[in-house]
Amino acid sequence: MPQRLAVLGSPIEHSRSPRIHAAAYRALGLDWRYSSVRCGEAGLASFLASRDDDWRGFSVTMPLKNEAHRIARVLDPVAAESGVVNTLLRRDDGWFGANTDVPGLAAAVAGVGLDARRTVVLGSGATAVSAILAVRQLGAERVTILARNADAGRALAARFANTSDAQHGRSMEVVYGGAGISAEVGPIAPSLVVSALPGPASAEVALPEVVFEAPLFDVAYDPWPSPLSARWRAGGRDVHPGTEMLVEQAIVQVRIFTHGDPTCPLDDEEAVRLAMRGAV
């Protein structure tokens, strides 16, 4: 029987993961089936428990990333630090949880040549956590969180305040700048803005004018252009959509599903990447 995989979330109808993953497995010569399943947070544990051994693993999107972290028996280092799981792999010792959003976003931002040294992150949820860790990998010196939920924004800043990347020996300052046009982003203008906001949520969010001077990497991609990206484009600034992050994090998921290791490259990975990009 072919191995089965799926992306889980709610809502899920907009997801491009099925066609992206299908393109990857065709390129790899694997007869695997990848679908989408609508699943809420309360039903995730029972859904996973009811899957038989034909089900190899799952991509996990909102609002399931924190619950998937709770369910996973074993975590990769990125998932352990972030508290976020977006990938579940069946193993003999239980579900293995990984966070591929961090390496995926880091690869996407680096791939378009953006400067992450002074980053503003919009939002305070699971994707904002991944954004902070991604720009840390890219040498960020200061991250300013702008979020309408003040308690969540302050808690996130405190969690990663003066954090360091042991692998690369880098330290990073993380602060909560507030919300609205009066928010503070630091003494020097930002070099990059990463929006971790759902597309519709960015329509009316108030922002200080200084952030519009920096290029925007918007993790949203459906619909595109997002309301936020349209505001950036109106000012003639650079905007990059989340589709490249979607592909890069999916590549890491495919590594996990095929090899069980997020760091083990695929056979002819560049050809697989091109196939996945063509399916977006």
C-alpha cells in the first residue's frame, strides 16, 4: 500500500501543501498520497490515535501547532526551543515532532538577499516565534515585536530577551515595541519586516511610518497580494510573499518524511525544489 500523508488544520481548504508535496514525491519517484484534512485543536489527539500504519506523517498548520507540540513524544531541537510543531512523523516510540518553519523561513529570507540584522516581527503567535528564531540564524542583532496583544507581545519578548544562537555564537536583543503608530522600533530604522499575521488580520493594523522604509517578508500567500503587502507596494517598497517559505519548509518536511532527519538532503534536492516551486 502507498504511504499516506496529509496537512491538518482549520481552515484548510486554501492550503497548497497537497500539490507541493505531490510534486516532490513525483520527482522522487515515490508512490505516496498526500491530502488535506480539516481538523480542530480539540480533535487532533483522537484523529492521530485513529490512524493506522498506512499513515506516515502529517504537516500541521494553524491552529494545531501548539497542540502538536504537546502530543509529540520526541522533539527535534528547533521544536523543543520554539514550543511549536508543524510536522509529525510516526515512529515506533511515538510521534516525532519538528518545526520546519524556522529553517524554511531562514532559507527563504536568505534566498532573496534580505538583511535581517534589525528585524521587526509583526504578531505574537506561533509563526512569530518561528520568525524570531529564523532571523537569529541569519545574524539578527535586534528584533522588535509589534503586536496588538500587549501581554502576548511582552511575554514573547521576555522569553527570547538577550537570547543567543549557540551553534553560531550570536547574541540577539528582543524587545516589545508596542502596537499602533506610536510603537517604538529602536534608535535605528529596521532593515527587515517579517509579518507573521494572517492575511486578513493585516488589513487595518496600525504601524509606525518607519517600518514602511524596510522591505517586507510576508508569510501570508493566500490571497495575494495580502492587504499588508498592498500597503507596502503603494509606497514603492520591496515585498516578498510567503510562497518561498512554504516551499522551503516543505522541503525540510519531505526530508523528515523520507529520511526521518530534517538535515539530511534529498536526492537531487534542487530538482525537487524546482518541481515544488512549479506546483505553487
